[in-house]
Amino acid sequence: MISEPLNNEWVVWAPAKVNLYLEVLGKRADGYHELNTLMMSLNLYDTIRFREEESEVITLRCTNPTLSTGKDNLIIKAAKLLQLHTGCTRGISIHLEKRIPMGAGLGGGSSDAATTLTTLNRLWQLNLNHEQLNQLAAQLGSDVPFFLTSNAGWCTGRGEIVQPLTCPRPFWYVLICPHFGLSTAEVYGQLQVPRNPRDGEEILQAVRQGHVEKVRPLLFNRLQEPAEQLRPELTKFMSLLQQESPTGVLMSGSGTTVFAMCRDQGQGHTMVHRVRHALQAFPGVRTYLVRSSM
Ligand code: C5P
């Protein structure tokens, strides 16, 4: 989502995502894993402000002091990749209001990167088409192309090949974001690749129908078990959600966010209230009631 510029400043909202399904099909020669995953974006956003500069310099400031604003930040990487690819020498001053928890499997960094590519493509008048942006996005990370494309997608390859999905209604989720993160590479490192991978056709159809009661028991994430082995506390957070909702509980991406898919908004309100109460003893753990973007 991008606003029209005000006082030469463009304000853009970069959404989080959850994975409703993630199956690993095998390990590839390049070290990545081949997968099938179903992602949906959420109404939980980072806000990014872009201000044009006279100089060629790219600068980033962030509300979260623990996030690097240097060349390892995906926003800086995205801006520099665009400059390198197009020869553009224009500068930009970027301000990131970080709301999406980090290292949490919610795709915040990837979403910020995708948003930077699309915004600077417009702002610097680079005229790259979707396919060109997609190629740059895939260089920045496996999840980045998803955020260029759609609110919901069936993603294959290492996650970068995105088939947009239409879901006729929003889904409601209660998220628990633990006070610790996990490294994606470490979780994949702990994984046992399945001999007989699952087929996601059933959940794909249920999401296309917007049929929440069909989707809930079909939620699946192959990375959940290795993540729980690395951080056994995740099992506790999941069983807390399962007390409220025996089916429809899953970890997102490579963790550490765990979520319950709610029957409806009303159940979500009740659940988030009770979960917040139960988590009072865990400082730093955050809970959210969110819905998928339409
Ligand atoms: O693509 P991205 O930078 O998000 O990946 C981070 C790490 O996660 C990779 O270096 C790799 O170790 C692991 N990964 C993987 N298979 C994928 C996606 C990520 O093994 N499909």
C-alpha cells in the first residue's frame, strides 16, 4: 500500500504474513530446500517513509534500535540492488517504523525489501516490469517475491515462484510472538527431509473456497518439529492456543510465531483476551489479533 507523496515524503505499509501450509519436498544441489507453501498477508504492518534526497546517498533510520540499519539490512540491500541493476544514482532517505516482530517467521524483513523495490521503482522512475522486479526480489530472499505479488499465494521452488490465490473472505488469527527468534538456516539445518512429502491440494482448495472449518485441521508446517527441538518453549505456547482451539494451531514459517486460526472474529476476541491473561507471566511475549488482507 502506498500513499500519494506529501511534502515530498511517500508513506508505504509493508504487511506481515503467515504460512498456513509448508511442506519440504527435498534438498537441492544449491543447499536450499524445494518446497510448497501457502502464504497469506496480514493487517499487521511496518510503516516505511521514503524522502527523496539531492545527494546519491541511501540512508535508513529505524524505530527499533536492535535492528541494523547498515548494508546487511534488507531495505538497504534492495535499494542498492536497484541502483546496481539500473545504474540509477539517485539517493533516498528511508525511515522504518518496525512493528512486525523480527526473526518471527512473519516475513517482516522480506516485506520491507519488496516494498522498497516497488516504491523506489516508482519514485526513481525506473520502469522495471513485474518480471524484472521479481528477479531482483528472489535475489534478496526466498520470501520476497510473495510480497510483490498478492495477498495470498501458493509458493514453490525455494518459495520464490508465486502463484497468486484468491480467498473470498478474510481469516482471523491469534498470534503469539515469543521473546526469542530463530535463524531460518538453523531450522532448515535441523530438518529431516520427508521420504514421502504431503500433497497440499486439499488445503489449497479449502482456502480458495474461504472455508475456515475445512482449512483449520489441514494446517501443516514441516519446519515446526525442528523448531520445537531447537526451542522447546514453542510447544508450551502452542498448547496454550490448543486449550482455546484444539484444531487450527500452527507455527509460521521457520518460527518463532505460533498462531491459532479462529473460527471467526468473535472467537478471536475471546481467545486473544484469555491468551494475554495466561501469558502475563512471560514478559516480552507479544500477542496479536489479526486478519488476512483482502
Ligand atoms: O532465502 P532466504 O535468505 O530467506 O533463506 C535463508 C536460509 O534459509 C538459506 O540460507 C537456507 O539455509 C534456508 N532455506 C532453505 N530452503 C528454502 C529457503 C531457505 O534451505 N527454500
